[in-house]
Amino acid sequence: MNKQLHAFLWLFVFLISIGIKAQNTQPLINSTLNGTVVDQVTNQPIPGVTIQIKGTTHSSVTDLDGKFYFQTGQKFPYTLIVSYLGYVTAEHIATKDFIQISLKEDVKELNEIVIIGYGSTSKKDYTGAAETVAQMSLKATQKTLESSLQGSVAGVNVTQTSGQPGAGMSIRIRGGSSIQGGNEPLYVIDGFPLYNSEVTSGVLSGTPTNPLSTINPSDIESITVLKDASSTAIYGSRGANGVVIITTKKGSNNATTVNYDFTIGQQSVRKKVDVLDAQGFSRLRNAALYDSNPSGGPNQYLTDAQIAQLGKGTDWQDAAFQKGLTQNHQLSVSGGNNQTKYAVSGNYYNQEGIIKNTGFERFSGRVNLNSKISSKARFGLNLTIAETKAKVAPTGLVTALLSMPPTATIYEPDGSYTLRNPFENIFANPIATLNERKNQSITDRILGTIYGEYDILKNLVLKVSFGTDMIFNKEKSYLPSSIYEGSITNGEGKIGTADSRSWLNENTLTYTTVFGEKHHLNALAGYTQQSSTREFNTSGSQQYVNDITSYYSLQSGNVALMPTSGESTWGLNSFLSRVNYNYDSKYFLTGSIRADGSSRFGKDNKWGYFPSVAAAWQISNESFFNPVKDVINSLKIRTSWGATGNQEIGEYQSLSTLTSVKYLFGDQIYTGFTPTRIANDNLGWELTNQFDAGVDVGFFNDKLNLTVDVYRKTTKDLLLDVQLPYTTGFTSSLQNFGSVRNQGIEFGLNASLGNTAFSWTSNFNIAFNQNKIIALGNGAEFYTFGNYILKVGESLGTFYGAVTDGILQTDEVATKGVYTGNAAPKAGDRLYKDINGDGAFTTAADRTSIGDAQPDFVFGFSNNFTYRGFELAILVNGSVGNKILNGNLQALELYNGQQNASTSALDAWTPTNPSNTTPRAKLDPAPVFSNRFVEDGSFVRLKNIALSYNLPKKISEKLSLTSVKFRVIGENLLTWTKYTGYDPEVTNGTTISPGTDTGIYPASKTISGGLIVTF
């Protein structure tokens, strides 16, 4: 069967091409015309514009100064057709020998070409659900490319996993489907497919650097998001979570252009968390001590007089936060001719963190080259080389900032650091950690593709490409003996390296033809192969004589730590085929199939087959539609179905494995091996079937466009660790069980209004998605994971805990004390609901679903205004209906007097203040996770606002410059939310436990300014 299918995928070239003969005539010269084409907003010349005399084949192209020239047999007056990508095609009447033409930018036209898997197509001919990110969104950020997706594309939910500079983002396209596999989309950068998984040795404490942070956002030309299965099935086993296709800027057949882009700014923490000052904490500690030992009196910690003299005490957040400087420098050179086009750029980006001694640097260079070797052969190169450096905030730092008592000091009287919280709970001095601990990551990346194209026949093109993605990461950590974490080991140094090396080979044949004048056919067939290898190793030592050498001299430590190392490899072989057909630009049909063979799955289930089919009807091209074309100029309905897979489960999961263990035999230590995993020869793909139906409508000559999509995608054969009988010697086995469904509706609306002096483009998108677990397999109804539950009929990311029911009052101890969960209930304890109805509350038995992290809907609203030389761009995005587990609040509401607490402690229950919302202070509380700590995470945010001014052309020319643009940018300036934590846009990034905010590096707001100079 496999051989037959593979042969079928290659046998597709049976069609006949029709030649078109062109005829040129030599006109008489009856007139000459000089002209200039400029941007109507900036008044800057536009090179490369095509000007054609209407009704003839005579055309010209503007030079670097936007000038063109005609010698023609036409007599004045005659009409010129002026066209250029990104501008509205216009007609102008020439009446004399000179003319100046102003063109209006057309954001819609920039998005007309849709980049798809292994090719491109026009949006009007596309049958799937794909969306291109608007240019205003691409220009809005210089941090990471994922930032440009926030609020820009319907159905794409982008959430920050950490405010740490260089950290990654969680992206869900039409919801998450996998429980233990990956949920991030596949990225395809200049034809190279990659999954954005972290490359780390595990030495670093804190958030690893995001691999995609090596890609300079300023180099990106376009980003297209493929959402439905018809679009993503061509990527087979890697398409289930959607595909993000990225193309970088290429050269043009114009004279050399030099561009310098500079931005400098300052960022600060968006907000602080309200905690007690020294006086408030002292009163709380007195109350907790008194509750534990009433005989000691009400002032066992400090007297009222001592408290009155304390003042505010140490504000640990103020001591750690800073105003961080950001700067970006981008120098690019591009140009070319009809034979060769080039684009070269260099970038330096530096972001100081809002927490001291944290930050991120990026050095990157890019070369893109396209060359026409002959009339039939072409060659191309895309190469990125980058290095990033990150100073990372250690794990637990933010928790320590919030928890350290304000009565504790940063330094002792002798000038040495206060090592830790002086009370019962142990928290290391976070300022000492920031100042003295070294926690750094350096990543080098080489990402490149090289390709050749050859026209075998007039309509048959062979393309062969090779690519590589090499990531080299080094992590360095040193804990000096002068801080609490390092005092136990008298210093500890570690170094780890992790390498990822991938190579890719793709071979495709593309056949395009038109026959019978109305039949349009495009067929693609190909074979691809990709392999990746990862390695890591770590080493370290403890017990240093001094801290001078840190990790630069691991041999200086007296005690060597156990070294570790590992290597893993995966490979993927694929056959693919796709056919696009349309009849008379009215009826469209697309079919594709991909066969993937992956090394990651069981020996009896190596190959997967992923088909798709889509159809569309351009109703507006029917003759009966003509009467309404003045209002509705375009109307297309489309539908698709397809199957895609998910292979992101890690390597060797289908194989039985061993791990080394140390054991003592006599007085000697020996190494042995023990089984850790049972084999599963049938382990296979998570398979996602998706149905999509959509409509695209254009009103008033496409000044207003509406896109609506409804979809249902069901993922089955989920990869889950299923419990095994203990008699097998194993606790669980990874198997294909369970099913998850996502279904929803997406709306996208864009408008373009204005005239010569003023223009306004607007894009609004909103997406509703419902996520539901359909089955867990093996008869299971639910699994619990800490504060989360996986339950049939509920969403992924459902919180599982108790439900609060007020505060136990003095006269209720005897009747309601059983609902506190305490063996000896006391007035002031928190009450909980008896969920199972057994007449008492217990933490284990009375938990229930208390909300989920899935939003009801997400939206984005962007507007771009231009008036003469001014431009204003505004992006607002938001999420509604999602819940957040505020883990910081859970810790701050223990009210135990051993660590700092939320300002809600000021209303803690006392006999004289019988609060019904805030429990009493007590020295040793039993933490209970409840709905009290699950908050509404809905928000509306002014994500970006940018104001630009283009210097008039006359002034630029006096400066010997082509153009100069000044701009001011604000990011995250305003947020409307009820969430009490640092920021509502937060998640730990996992599917089982999303929406958890515990000790995560806070988000920042930024104001920056800069200029763009073109030579």
C-alpha cells in the first residue's frame, strides 16, 4: 500500500500547456513625457512603480528618485495606468510633457498575496482559512516576532509566559488540543519548518531564553497564519496546532537603498502588588502570635510604641524594580537589478529588565539573495546568524520579593547581606540574590536555506532546497557563599551546554497551466526529509575557597558535582501532493495529501496519512450578481475538511528505556540500570480532524471587508500516561487515549477610508472558542493534577478546589465548625461548602470545578491614521472570560506573621472586627486552595500606540537624504482589568495548568522614541 501511495504522489504531470504569443509594435514618436511618482502622505519618491499607457503595451518603471520617461507615438491627452505593490492602482491623464502622480497606500493590497505551504496564491483564489498579519502590526514591536500576532489575527490567542526579557509566549491557534503533547504552532521561516522548543541544559535557574528571540522582527516582510486543516494538512504530522509562515525581506530590482532604524526607550513595571508595610506587618505578627499563645499578651513581637517608630520599612519591590533602558539599531541595505536582488541587514537590540541585573541582548545579521542564472534557472539564499545574551531572574525571586517581611533589612549593621527571612519561613534575601548570583545564558543560532529552481518545461518547475538550523546554548550559574543559597555549599558553580542541529532537504515539482481559457490548474508534488539531533552536558562543583573565580574555574571547587549528558535524535520522511483547480474564477477546488514517516512513534505505527479537501464559490463573479455589485463587490463562500497530526511528544517515547542508578554494596558505590518505561509498538499520532466553513465579503469596492469562519476540530488518540497495574513493575504507560474538541466562530472586519490628504485603515477581529474534553479513554471520567482537573465535559485548564462560604463567627463554632476543615475549629476560620453532602468539609472530598483558564473570546482592534506627514497607529486587544490562579495571592493570604501579606490582612477577623470575608491571623495555617484565589482574568489593553512624522521631502533633500521619519511608541500603557496580580496577560504555558500566576516575572510598560533614515 505504501509503495502504491508513494508512486501515486509522484504521477501527476499529464496536462497540456497552451502558449501565448505576444506581439509588439514599434510606434512613432509623437510626444515625450517626464514624470515623478510620490507617496501621497510622505511626498517621498517611489522607485519601481510601473506606468503603462492605457490601451497600449508601452510601459515604464520609475527609478530611485521616482522618475520615469516616455517617448511614445501617442498624442496628448492619454491615460496612464500607475501600479505598485502596496498602493492603490490609479489612472491619470497626461496633457503635457510633465506630470507628478501621487499614490495612496493600500493596506488591503499588501495582504492580497497569501503565502501558503510550499507556495503562494492570491487571496481571492484561496479556499482555506488563512490570515496575513497587517503591516502596522509588524512594525509595532521590536521584541519578538510573536508579539506582532497579539490582537492581529482572529482565532490566535497569544499570552506572555513571563515578563523576563527574551522570554517566550504561549500561542494557541483555535484552542489547545493536546494534554501531554505540544500545543504551539509550527513555524516556517523562509521555507524552513521548526518547532519553537527550548534548547537548555537545565543549569539555568529561571525562564529559559525563547529560541525565536534570535529572529529580528525588523527583518520580517510578512507573517501568515494558517488555521484550517485545508491550509495546514500539507504539513501533515506537524499541522494540528496551526502553522505560522514567516518570510523575510528580499531585495528588489532598484538601485541600492540604505536604511537606518534607531529606537531608544524606557520601560517600567506596570503595577506593584499591594502588601503590608512594616507597621501593618508588625500588627499582623502580633495578632498571629497572640492567636497561638494568648497568655503571652497582644504585643509579643513589638509594642505599639515600637511599631509607631517603624515607618514603612523595607519595600522589597522598590528595591528590586528599576526603569530599564531599551534600544534598537537596525541597518539594512537592499537593491539589485533584473538578474540579482539582495537584502543585507544588521541589528543590535538591548533590553534592560525592570528587575535589576536582568536583561537581554541580541546581535543579528541577515543576508537574502535571489539571482536569475539563466532564462530557466534561479538561485536563492536566506541566511540568519544571531547571538543572544540573557541575564535571567532566578526561580523564586518574585515570590521572595512579595514574601519578605518589611521589617527585615537588606543589609546587616556591619554591611553584610541579611541572608534570609528572620522568621520561621525561609526566603533568601532577593536583593542579595540579584546583586551577587550569576545566572546567564548565551545562545548562537545559524538558520539558513539555499534553493535552486529550474524550468523543466514551460509550466513545470523543479525546486530543490537545503536548509539547516543550528542552535548552540551555554548556561552559566554561580551561587556565591555570601548569599543564603550559596552559604550552605560554600559556593556552587555550574556550566551547561545544549546544542540542537537540524537539516532539511525539500524537492518539489510544480505544474501550472490554463486550458480551454477558463480552466486553471496548479499541481504540486514533493518529497522532503528532515532530521534533528540534540545534545546536552553539565558539570559543576561546590566548596570554593573564595568566590573570585566563580564558574570560570570549576576545578577550584573542592567537591565535584555529578556530571550529566544526553543525546536524542528524530527524523521525518514525507511525501506530499496538492492540486488547486478553478473554473472561470468562479468555482475552486483544492485537494492535498501528505504521508509522514516519523521516528518518534511505535514500530507498527511509523507512517501517518493526512488528507484535506476544500471548495469555494466566488458568487460575485456570476452574472446574476451584477445588480448588487455597487454595494457588495465581492462574495465568496468556502468550506474545507482535513486531517492533521501532532508528533511533538519528545523522542523515544515508544521504546522501553533504562536509567542509571547508584547503589552501595559493601563500602563501594556501584552503578546499575533500572527500567523506566515500557515499550508501546503501536504508539501513534494525535490526529485532529477539522471542518471549516467561511464567507468573505467585500463592500463598496473593497473599502469594507468581512470574513467569518465557523469551525470544529476534534483531536483523538490523545497521548496520555495511562495507569498500569503495579504487578507490571511500572506505574504508567504512554498510550493513545482520549479526545478533545474545539469549536468556535471567528469574525474579521477591515475598512479603508480617506482621500488624498487623510486616510484611515481599521482592522477588528474577535474569536469565540469552546474547548471541551470528550473522552479520556480507558473508562476514566477524570484525572486530577494538583489544583487542576481533567474531566470529561469540561475544558482543559479547569481549576479544582474548594468553594468558600464566609468566615466562622463566635456563635457558630459548634454548628458550623465542621465546615472549616480544622480538627479544632475556631472563630475567624474560613468556611467552605460541603460539596459531597456528607455533613462536613474535607479538602480531599469537597473539591469541585471552580472556573477555567479558557477565554470566552479574544479580540483585537487596530487603527492606522495618516494626515499629510503624520501617522498614528493604535492597537487595542483583550481577553474575556478566562480565569487566573493567583498563586501569589494564595501565599500572601496565609496571614501567619512569618512572611509578608496582602493588604487585605488589615481587615482580618478579630473579636472586635468580625469580618465575613477575611479570616483571622494564625501562626500555622493549613493552606486550602479555593475559589478565593481564582480571579477573573479578563482585560482590555492599549497594546501599542505609535505616532510618526515624515519630514517633508524638501528638507530631506537638503540633508542629502531620501526620507526621514520620527516616531514615538508606547507599549502596554493602559490596561483595564479586575485582576489583582501584576498583569492579567500571564500563563505558565502548559496545557494541563494554564493561567497560573506564581512568582512570574512581571510585565512592563514602555515608552520609546526614534527615527528611520533612508539614504
